Amino acid sequence: MLKKKKTNEVETVRKLAVFKGKQIRRLIYNDEWWFSVVDIVEALTDSPDPKQYIKRVRQRDPELNSYWGTICTPLELLAKDGKKREVISNKVFPLWF
């Protein structure tokens, strides 16, 4: 199911991706795909609590923690309960390097 929403002259498209059988929330924002970092960490690590996993990684890596706000952007995505929430997101290209 494809949803389009026009906000502040920016068109966003929301759609789920599937990786290793896990759903990853994504959207097109400013003509680029953005993915939920928490969903990606959950799919790659099979962590029961991906938010805690990210928190611990940030605590162990001060350099990553200092740039976290630069490399990860909060964007509004639908949560599992159906409510819109700001979710830490990242574009495809810089996420993998």
C-alpha cells in the first residue's frame, strides 16, 4: 500500500520494505529513500530490543555518538500501533559506509 502526503511543498511516500522477513519502515523524502535505523538494526542483529542495542553502541563509540544527530534524522513514520511518531531515519547511501 502506497501512501502519499504533501507537506510544506515536499511530497513523501511511505511504504514498507522487507529484509530477512522483517518489515523496515521507509519513505521517500526530498526525492530520496529514508529507512528506519531501528528497523534495520533489528533485522541485522536479531536484537530483542534494538533501541537498547543502538544506545549501547553509541555509548561504546564516542565518535559515532558525537555525529549521531548529523547522520540520523528524525522523520515521521507510522509505528506498529498505527500512530505517527518521529523515528530516527537515514538515507540508503551513507547508512552503509
